[in-house]
Amino acid sequence: MPRPRPLTNLTSARPTTDYQQLTPRTPHSRSGRAEEGYTEFELQQLNENDDDYATETQQQAVPLLSSSASDSFPSTGYRHRGDDFQDEDKDRRAGKLDFNTIMTRLPLVMGGLVAGFLFILVVFSYDRPERLHRYFGAKVPGNSSSPSESSAPNENTTSSIPPHNLISYANYTKFPLLGSEYRNECHKLNQGFMSHGKYWEPHETGMMDVAHHESNSDYMLPEGQRTAVCSSTITYQLDGEVGLLADLALMAQAAALARDQNRTFLVDDTYWNRGKWTDHFQNVRTRQPGPERGCRAPPAEELVACPRLASFQVVNSRTAKFHFGHGFEDAYEDAYAHQLNRVRPMFDAALISLQQTIRPNAENAALIRAVRAELSEILSLHSKDVSPYLGVHIRRGDRRPASWSFHGGYVPTSDYVQSAEDTWERLNPGKPLTVYIASDVPSAQREYLELSDSRHTAFSLSQSKDSKVQALASPQEYVQKEFNELEKSQRIRATRGMIIDFALLSGLWAWKDEITPDATICTLSSNVCKLSAVGLGWKKAFGEVDKMGYIDQQQKGWVEIDQKGQIVPVWEPFELFT
């Protein structure tokens, strides 16, 4: 049967009537061409013309429908390939584009990674060259002269420390170093990333120390006896940068560490601005001999401030922050206690050190006994039985209160008077009050008596009958930076007076049946105040501390009138300096 001939005798003009039925147009009605047969611009023009009916006589350029047998009907059009062809084709093109993009940019990415790695190596080579040597197995250069860099031991030294962990002080010529120089060496060692291991764990790169001389094994004394150098020591260096009680508080903890680690405890007074240690205290070697009785102190050039596991560790007021900070607290606090109870181990350690290791020499001990005897006579005048007394420490000079309520000034003397009366009435109601006043202000005693209307009996070094004791009273306010300007004899005398004041305020170093204070009034900003609590003892200072670490407000004898218990913990064992 022959195929019908396509209709050609038709017009696409708009009919005169609106009710004539029209054949719907499809996307394939334009001469049988699918949309892909047009360019994007042509399709855009066609879409715009589809809505253009400005003239009713607009002519149709091509038939509405085209026969599939026509040559103009595409054999492989959109419908022939399926509706999903376009999406699949786009996916293939997108995947090909992503792969090409990745391959094009891959060299740039690899170059950036290599550049970053080289930058890290440059930083390490400048900051931590010993790590590069260790990681890559390179030999440590032996011509370095920087104190912070490692150096191999020479022919006169022996050491089991790996060469890359040797500490060199080659740039220094005078030993022992100053406190600030030891601090700088600690800064170099502890800069950058810090590992938070246990307190006595080695450095992250292993054991570190200086090279030790072979001659340390023996030493020929003039008498012909041979004395070996101590194998392990902790030395407290009196650097002359802080007050007496600030040093004693830190020294007490250092001596406790030596006992804990079974190391010999030593004191270095090379740079002390108060004379020699033995001018005021007994030799610590006799009080705390350590595991190697009679061993010789190590050479000064072998003292190491950091790390603490070095054979001959040295601690001073400037390096204490590296050893008595958070790591020390984590290791020696009572982790299962609360507030004040957490620091009980440090309190007990300081008390042992002050009772056994740090004791006044014979001269100072005699002066302390004389002052106690004189105060005892005053107390006996008011009672048949020797009554206790109360200590008051009034600090001025360069020690400002920590509380904001006293910002820019000092705690008023009237606060001391009121606190003394309240404390005495709480602890010893009805008994006459006798106060021992210790102060760096010569007029403090006079101010106190004026404000108390002579209701209190007061005593101080300046009131002693002994002229030698009177001469030990503080002549002026204590300012640390001005202390070195005094003559050496004046500094020694002021130090001796402070030792006696501290003994009377705290009750430390008292012999049997000697009087001690029932309470002490002071301000926390002073290290005299901190250690006075230790001298009083835990129970007398804080009363019956409950399980939550709160002070017994009725029985406490340590009365701090600066912060007034508003900080936690209410007591600290020492002060750290920068």
C-alpha cells in the first residue's frame, strides 16, 4: 500500500475564528529537527518568537508536522537516544573535567607540600638542631659555642648522656651563673611545645645534663684524704634578688625534694647580699647530710638549672617557677582532698625543713632565746602563769596589699588592732592581751599603741633592754631594690633582726617550755605571713579543717587580714617570681 503524500497545500496563517482546532506543536515540529539540531543562540531566538503574536497574519515557515519518511526527519534524534541521554552526557563531561583538573593541579599541590616540609625543616634546624641530628642520624657539630646548643664531651670529661642531649655553658666564663642567667637557660630549654608528663619524667628527648669532669671521682684534700664528689645533689642558690623569707620558703621545698629523691642538699651563697649562709644559719650539711655523708660539692660549672633530673640541679628564686609550678602541685598536692587540705603535704614538708634543716646558728639562737625570755618576763607581770601572746606583723615598704579594697595603699593599722582584739577575745577571753609587734616601719609600734589606747601590752625589738637587740630593729621601710645600697654590715644586721622577728611571730625554733604565740595577725602579700602559718603548726594555724578544706573560724590562729579568706586556697607555701 503506497504511503500517503504529505500535505503541502496548507497554510499556517492564524484563522479568522478563535474556535478552530489547532494541532499542538512539539519540540520536534520544526522541520523534524530536534533541539540539539539548533545552536544555543537559535534556540533562544526561537523561544523568544514563540510568544510573539503581534500580527495575526504571521506565517509558519515549515509544516507543523513532518513525516518520519521525510529526509528532513532526523534518524538519530533526541527521542531516538532516550530522555536520559543528556544527563548521562553531562555526567561524563563533568567527570572528565574533574579528572583533567586534578591532573593539571597535582604538580602545584605537590610543590606546596614539599615547600611546607622544607619550611618545617628550616625552622627545626634553627630552633632545635639536635632533633634533626637525632631523626636523620647526622653527627652533632662540635664547633658550636652557643650555651643552648649541644656539644660533645672533650677529652677531660666523661658522660653517659648522648651527645645530642649534652648541655653546654661554653659561652659563660664565671660560675656559678647568676640567677637571671640560669633562668635564661631554663627558658631556652622549655620554649616551644611542652610535654605534660609526670614531674620526674625525663625530657622528651631523653636525659639531659652537662659533661662531668673525670676528676670528680676523687679529690685530694690537703690532709691527704680523698673525698668523692656527691653523685646527685639539689643546690639552692641564694641569688640576692628577693627577701629573706621568700628565699626560705622556696628553700624549704627544695630541701624537701632532696629528701624525697634521696639527694644531697646544698646551699650556694656566692651572690647572696646578706653575708654568708653560716652568718645566720647552721650548715645544712650537718642538719640534712643526705645519702652520702661528707661527699664533696660538685664543681660550680656543672650545676644545671633545667632539667631537674640533671645530676647537680640548682634552684633559685628566678628558676623556681620552672620547678614549683603546676607540675609540682600535681605531683605533691593531695589530689583527693579539697581546697586547703590539698596543700597539706607541702605544709608538712616546709615544717620539716624549717625544724630540721633550716635552723639559726648559735649567735642568732642565743638572741632569739634572750628576746623570748624578756617577753616572758613581761607576760608574767600580768599573770601568775605565763600567758600566751599574739604576734602582729605590719608590712609596709614595697609590699602592697593584694586585695583591691586596699588598692594603692596599705592595710590600715586600725585593722591590725581590731583583728588582734577580736582574735584574742575568741581564743583567750578574759585574759590580758600582750602583742609582739614586728614591722619594717619604725613608727608601727607607736601607731598601734595610739590606736589601741594602751589597752594592749606591746613589745618589739626596739623596746628590748639589751642594746644589741635594740640595734637589730628595722631602721626604715624595707624595699628590695634599695637593700643592696646599704652597707654590708647593715644588711647583715637587718637580716639578723628579721630572723628574730620571724621566730617570735611563728614560734619556730623554740626550746622546750619556751613561750610561743597563740595567733599571728598578718597580710598574705608578705612571705613572713605565709611561713608564720607553718611555724604555728597546722592545727594551731587553721583549727579543725573540715573535709571540704574550710578553715575553722573559731579556733584558727593564723589570721590573714588582706584577702581575708576570699581566695582559694587561703594559704600558699611560697611565692614564685619572674
